[in-house]
Amino acid sequence: MIIEGAIFDWIGIQLNLIFDWIGIQMKRQPEGSLKKAIRDYLTLKGWLCIPIRSVGIYRKDTGKYIPMKTKGVSDIIAIFPHKPYAIPLAIEAKTSKGVLKPSQQKFLDDWNKAGGIGFVARDLDTVIKKVSSVLLAME
């Protein structure tokens, strides 16, 4: 899954370079840029990041998506290999105007009740502060 994400990121970069070269501007979703910045930061800090694409599974024969069984799964699931146990993290990335769905809040609540650390990030600074405080508390 990580390799797949890296391949898609690489393809996206190549397409942006080609489109820039021929003069076409691709508009990137602000939330997508935030997700990428969060993944890049966490990876740099040693976290294993798993981007979640929760659109479901597309069926060509029906032309419809089969929805995921668990609703509201966060955009990024990350694990930090901390001894004696790992630290599970769930991050829902939202822009300043983005609205959290009830299913997304329920997932974060369930994640936190189960012992994980889940939160909404509206900017990278929120992630940096939260991760720093978590790691300091673990020492």
C-alpha cells in the first residue's frame, strides 16, 4: 500500500511537470496538499504512514462504488515504532472551512477510546505540536 501511494505521488509529480511544461495548470485540492504535507512530515520523523482512500471499491459492471464497511475512517493512519509498544495515530485532514462529518467524529472518538491518538488537523503546525507532545509524554 505504501509503494502504491509512492507510485501515485510520483505519477502525480510527473504529470504536474509535463502539464507545467506545456502550459496547463493543474489545480490541487487544498486538503490534498495538507494530507501530503502531513504524510511527508510524519515519514521524515520515522512514522509509518498509511493514506486512506475511503471512496470504496469501483465496480465496472454496475458503474457504482461499493462503500467501505467502516464509515468515517481518518485520512491518515500512522504508527510510530516506540518501545515497548507502538503509538497509533489517526489524523483527519480538513481545511479551515472543511466540515467534519458525524461518521468521521465517531471514528476519531472510537479510536481515542481504544487507546489511539486521533485528531483533526487543519494545518501542519497542529500535527507538529500534537506529535511533539505525544512523544514528550512517552519519554
